[in-house]
Amino acid sequence: MRLLYVSDVFFPRVNGVSTSIGAFAGELRRRGHEVQLLAPRYGDEAPSDWVFRFPGRSVPFDPEDRLMGTGRLPALLPWIRSWGFDLVHVQTPFVAHRLGRRLARTLDLPLVASYHTFFEEYLQHYLPFLPPALLRWAARRFSLHQCGDADRVIVPSRAFREILDGYGVTTPLTVLPTGLDLEELSGGDGRRFRARLGVSAERPLLVHVGRMAHEKNVDFLLHVVGRVRESVPDVLLVLAGEGPAKAHLEELAGELGLGGHVRFVGYLSRDGALQDCFAAGDLFLFASRTETQGLVLLESMALGTPVVSTAVLGTRDVLAAGRGCRVVPEDEEAFSREIVLLLADPARIEALGNEARREVAESWTIQAATDRLLEEVYGELAGPRDGRPSVGQAPVGSERGPSRPRRQ
């Protein structure tokens, strides 16, 4: 199968979307499928045989991201057409969505869209000067429009499917979380990471990995660590990631008197440093309200670091089994109390870590997720016609009504 992916973000921009694209595309290519990704250029990325970079320019208020310039598209259309793609899969909204929709219509191909972002919550953090009711209305209209363009929409959690159902989305929805490549998430060396930071092996270490953005609720974690410090005086929280809220978080840590208890380490590469960071932690902390899946929780669990987290939106699915984690409410006292109790019981932390590894290995692999992607989405829309339904027929086992006919 030949697949055309389109995304507004990809590595070196580190986030859940980049991770999801990399995981699925990597597994698909290992199986012999052809994947071509159209994405923005960030700088001097190394040439890739499967990623084509459009020129990118900075996004106001968010210097990490790039806005794709697609002026070269007309000249590239003959090249894109020559590939003989079977479908177009859009991974993000905005420029990528418009580009993917245009290509699907031009090439007369099915259009799949992955919906990774909870815009209703997201916009309130970036446009706080606008009335919340207006932002909710705009986010819902935007989501309806984006989903309405696609022949199938992939959502990473049941909670987010319920939200899109509530918006009135009629496009068939498939709940398909991103799985993990367990070979990539292996061999983390926690001692090496601690040594690099000058942190002793005995010091209680809490870890959070994620974008330093307002919607991630890292403020709450800082307040929690302030409470934990009262019972565990030498506790240290490591925050890995970058983002528009980093300066605010550094200032808040100073205001809370956490200068010696919080370390900001920036982005960590996935070729070992990130794995070392996860493995170094006694516990992984998380409290985001906007995750459509919460892939980073699974990454921590795969490396044997138990999770203490709220369970909101997509993280409910990840933590539903209750294995290798502790689910707590968004309450500073309750959250800090759970951390203190676990830090006082190293044997319990070890048992939870082993449980976490088993949970990921049994339920969250990229191999199983890719099996479902091929069978339930790509195969139904663009697979061989020997016995499979055409695009206009009701897909077998779909979670919503029939797919719409291919556009003319």
C-alpha cells in the first residue's frame, strides 16, 4: 500500500503527533508499505527517503512550530501523482489539513484524518482575552468542519470520540490509540541520567516529560512538589521539554521556593537521553487536562517508571486498567499524599514498575495498533477490492455508520 501522510509538525519538533507519525510510519515501512510524509522544514534536517520538507516560517507566539509554505505544490503534483498513492492521511489541522484535502480531491483518493488536539480547551489558554463561550463555539465549528472533510476520522481515545459525538460529527470515527515501539523504549539508564545531572542514586526523583505549555497543567505539579517537600525534604522534580510556558514555570518555581527542587532540562533526544530520563525517575507525574491519549504515560510505563496522574479525557483509557499507576484527583493534598506514600515504599514502586512494563507489552504495542490501522481503516477505504467493501459501502465492524462516497 502507498500512503501519503501530511502534517504541520514532525521531528525535530517533539510532541505526541510527531511520535505517533514516527511510530506508525516506522512499523508500516517495516512491513513493506510505502509512506511519504509532507511536513515543514525547521532548519537543517538531514535528508530522508520518506519525508519531504516544505519551507516553514515561524508561528507567532509559538517559536517551536513552523507554518508550511505550499507555493511549490503545483510543481510537485506530477511527482506526487506518479507515486500512485492509495489514500491521503492528514495528521494535523490548519495548513496540513487544507493541503491534504486538496490532494485527496485532486487525486480522487480517500481522505483519513487523525484528530489529536482538544481545541475547546487548547484555545482558552492561547486566546484568554476572548469570551470562553465564543472560543467553545469556534472550536466546535472548527472540529465539525475538519471532520466533515474526511472519509474517516481516527481518534486516540474513547473519551475524545464522545466529545466529537457531542459536537454532532457524522463522519465515521475509529478509536485507535498509538502503540509503542518497545525496542525503541528499552535500555534506559537511570544512573547515567542522574550522574549527568549530579543527582545521587538515593535522592527521591520525580519526572515529568512534556511540552512546557499552559494547557499541560504543570503549574499544578509545581504546587504539588511544594507540598511533597514538607515530608520529603530532598525531593527533586525534573521537567523535560520546551514550550511557551517555560519562562512562567521557572518564575513560579522561584516564587514557591523550589529552586533546589526543580530542574528544567529541555528537550531530550529519543536516541537514549529521553529513555534515561524516564528510567531515572522513581515516579512519573502528570496532570494535563487536554490529552487526547497521553502517550507519554505509556512511554514512562514501558521503561518501568510508575505513573501518578489524574485521569482526564484521553488519559482515562491509558490508565483504565489501573496497572503500573496510581490515579488521583486534581487536588494538591491528595496528589502529594500519594507521592509521599509511594516514596516511602521502594518495594511498592518496584512492583508497580514491573506491572507497568507488563501492561504496555500486553496491551499497547505499535504492532497491534498497526494491525488495526491496516484492517479497520486503510483496508476498508483503499484496500484491494477482492471481497472488501468499496469506499461507498458500510465498512465491516465500523463504529459509526457507512463511509461517504468518494468525492468527484
